[in-house]
Amino acid sequence: MSTMMRYTDAELERLLTNLESDSAERKESWSGDPPEKGRQAVCAFANDLPDHRQPGVLFVGAKDDGTLSHVRATDELLRTLADIKTDGQVLPPPTLLVEKRQLKGADLAVATVQPADAPPVRYRGRIWIRIGPRRGIATAQDERILNEKRRYSDLPFDAREWPLCRLGDLSRALFEEEYLPGAFAPEILAANDRTYEQRLAACKLIVAPDRPVPTVTGVLTLARNPREHLPCAYVQFLRFAGQTWSDPVIDEALCEGSLPTLVRRVDDKLDSHNRTSVDITSGSLEKRTSLYPRTALQQLVRNAVMHRTYEGTNAPARVSWFEDRVEVANPGGPFGGVTVENFAQPGVTDYRNPNVADAMRVLGLVQRFGIGIQTAQAELKRNGNPPAQFVVTPTHVTAIVRISPA
């Protein structure tokens, strides 16, 4: 489910007064007919037939012309509005945020409705949609469009086709020499009874043998230059001569390319700055200690590449190396069963990009799923570094690794 967007007061006031908007509906009160019409509006906003991909808003306490009716936004009214999500009349249950907001100097009850991930949504068995500034029942054609949106939305983003990339943009040599040996058992490869397109499709790197359009995973894994098709597909490396963002940058690199190339380039930058000391006096064997354990940094960077969002952003993953710490940040907050509260807890994992994760495993870039953070923490402890810290928001995750006090 997508993260709920919350409008600012200024945005709500614009929606309140824009009488032509198909993203807002107003009710003077919540007695008599309005509860029925309000539920129809919630259903229509959830279906998002115009494909705005923005929430719709139901205002209670405003007239049709946008002026206020001064109905009190009581706790009882807010609870009644929130019950729309759970009373079983609107199905699948809508994602709904109910608030008391002060607009134009008065309190209004505001219900913000997120577009459904899996339309069509029905209210008492009927599919309601927005037709300009009014509501209506969906036609057969409208329902077909909503069903197509559902089938498309049910696919994870990394499995969707990417028509901007062509089959010829993928590296066949990389696929056959590096990917296939990790994807199929030797006897399957030896049989050689599948075409190139059939094997790509079996790995979810194109849509289908008869529709050889690369998927997002295919672009990231095999494209000669993924950034031509997905501008966010790179890692920005910065090395600062100090401990703050305002200190001079003494090294920077834009690490890009297919997944194995990108990861190798980041590894090279990490290795070039990760000094190792050698102790030959305290024991019979020499003891080597790095500023940071290589495996820990690798795990955190590869986690960022695997779990970041590639949808709706041009932002890269970032590795920022300071004198006292390394920060690994990626766009895309917790996903699915992973929340801000349970992030990094052992055994709690989910995958925004399940096919990218599988490709990284096939390529040997990850060995096992779900243990990257625990592996990093164990390596940090072994090397004498403090545990990694995680700053987690709904839209970003940043891992902070600090230098050993010794």
C-alpha cells in the first residue's frame, strides 16, 4: 500500500474553493443524505478513474460553493467518518485519513482518500467514479480501465515492462556468461532447448518471449547503460575532508552501470578509502584492522541498491564518507511488513523489488536474503566499531557506521 499523502492547509484551501476540481467534495453536515453521498465520494476517490494518483478530499462543514457551514468537527463526527474504512460497505476498504483541520479560520472535518492499489472499489456493490466535479456509476468501459489498472498495479514495479528500453539495449554476453550460470542448473543449460527470449522471460528480464520488452529488472540487470532508461539507477559516492556536509569534497564518483558493474564500482571506491593498520608487535601473528569491515559496508550498500525505490524518483542511493563515519542512504522507506518501528529487527523483512533481489542473488551479489543488516552488525562488532545506526523515515533510510574509537 502506498504511503498516505497529507495535504498542507494551503493545498486544502485551494481544493475547498476550486469548484471545478474532481478531487474534492463538500458536505454541509453529516446528517440525512450526506453520509450516503459521502461514502459514494470516498469510493470514487479510491477508484481514481482520471488516474491523478493523488488523494481526493471529502470536506464536512462546507457548502457546495466552498463557503463554511460551521458544523462542529466533533470527535463523534471524526469517528463516524473513520468508520467508513471499517464498516464493510466500501470494499476493498479504502485507505483513509480523517482529521480536524483549521481552514479559513474554522475547524473542518477532512477525510483524505488515497487512490486504491487494487481497483475497482465498490460501495454497496456499485463502482462509483468521478466524472469531472460530479459522481457517477462506472460504465462497462470504465470498469475495464479500472481492472487493467489493477492488473498492472498488482505487479511489483521491478516486474513492469519498460518500453523505453529495447531488447537490443540489453547485454546478451552478460546474460549468457554471468547471469545464466547462476540462474539455471548445468543440465538445464546443456539441453539448450530454449531461445534467448524464452530464457530472458523465464528470468523475468523481459515481459514474454512473444513480447520481448525489458522489465525494470531487465533494465537494471542487463542494460549497457541503465541510467539512459532509469535516471535514478546509480550510486553517488562522496568523500569529505571533515565531519560535516560543508567540508571540502576530496573525492567523488558516480557509480553506474548494470547491477554487477555498479556494485563493483562502489566496492572499488570503498576499498580506496578504507585504510588498514597492521599490528606486528602485540602478538606472534600480525593483526590487520581496517577503519571499517569491508563486508559490513558491502552489505549496507547492497541492501540500499536492493531495497531502494526506483519508481517516481531521480534520486540516487548515496554513500557519504566522512572522517568519523560513513553514511549509506537510499530513497524509499520501509515497505510491506517492515515499518519504522520494527526496522532492522531480526527476522523482519519484505521486498519492494523482489525480482531485483533475485537477480542480485543469481549474480552472487547477495548470498542470503534477510540477514544483510545482521551480518553487517556482527562484522562491525568483530572489528571494534560501534553498531550501525539507522535513521528511518517513510521516504528514506540512512545507515550510519562510525569509526572504531580505537
